[in-house]
Amino acid sequence: MTTLGDGLKNVFLAGIGAMAFTAEKGKELVDQLVEKGEITVDQGKQLNEELTRKTSDSTSGLRESALETTMRMMRPEDREAFAAAAAKFAAEQNAADAAKAADEAAAAEAEEAAEEPAE
């Protein structure tokens, strides 16, 4: 049996898929216009950047709306458990991202040091 939450998830994923498809087709159209010489490469890049930004903005709004709707349907204790799990996940992901950034910085420093001429 499909729950209302599953239904919202499916609607959310369908919306994301539709936006991704639209963005992909938009990029193809821009590439065709550039290829035909109807717009310049710079104009094509600007259109692609704007399309990407608008798609990202729409996706973000849809994601927040789906989250708000889902949380409204939860019981208070379920919202608390969800918020705690989300906070835990966010902390773990932030730590992983920080560790990755530190590793990348250390690797870049080591590469720079290896490239410096010996005196």
C-alpha cells in the first residue's frame, strides 16, 4: 500500500526528473543555435548558465516545499526524530567534507613543495 509520504516522494522525484529533462533539452537547443550561428558561443554559455541557475532555484524550492509538506503530516515525536536524524547526518557530512577539503589542501601543498626547485 502506498502511503501519502510515498506519493509526495514520487511527485517530488517526477518534478526533479522533469526539470532535469527540460534543462537537458534546453542545453541541446542552445548548442544547436550556437552550431547554426544564430547565437554566439558567449551568448550560448550565458543562456546555459542562466538555465542551470533557474533549474537549481526551482529544484531547491520544490525540495523545500516537499520537506515542509512531509513534516506537516508527521506527528510531533516523528518530527523530532527526523530533525535529530537530519542533524546527525548533516554533522557527519560536514565533517566528511571538511576532512576531504583538508586532504585536498595537504595534497596541493605537497605538490607545490615537490615543484619548488632545490637550493
